[in-house]
Amino acid sequence: MSRFTEWDCEQRKNLIFLLMSGYKLSELPDLMSKSYPSIKKELKRGLSHQDYVEQRYIRYNPMFALENLVKDLIGEEDFKELMEYENGKRKW
């Protein structure tokens, strides 16, 4: 199992605020008390592949990050079934 740093709602809001305020990626670890790799991984979770590659960090989406985190933890297929259940398309 891979190790990861937990991110809560407030930290994700803070990340968005700092990015929109124009802070550089290299400045974020000191401002957020998070490691550089942890911030990069969270950004990767909350961005499309294209936005991540092109370093368009301002497009970070915390809900997309949460969705990808859950997919990583429970698997793509179980996530799909969970969403179908939530949307009323599947009954247990």
C-alpha cells in the first residue's frame, strides 16, 4: 500500500487560495507546512493530465482530487459501482 499525506478541506482551500494569489510551487511547502512531493501529488490528483503536464496549477479542483484519492484507495471498478449506487442506478 502506498503512503500518502492526508489533506483536509481547509488545506485544499488554502492550496487554491495560494495558487490563485500567485504563489509559486516552490513557495508552497513553507507556507503550508507540507512537503514538496506531497503538494505535487495533491496537485496531480486535482488536475487533468494535460493541466498537470503544462503546469496549469491554477486549475486545481479539490473535488477532482478527492475523487481520484478514493479511486486510488478502493479501485476504479468499486468507485464506479459506488457512484452508480449513489445516483440510483444500482441497488444492493
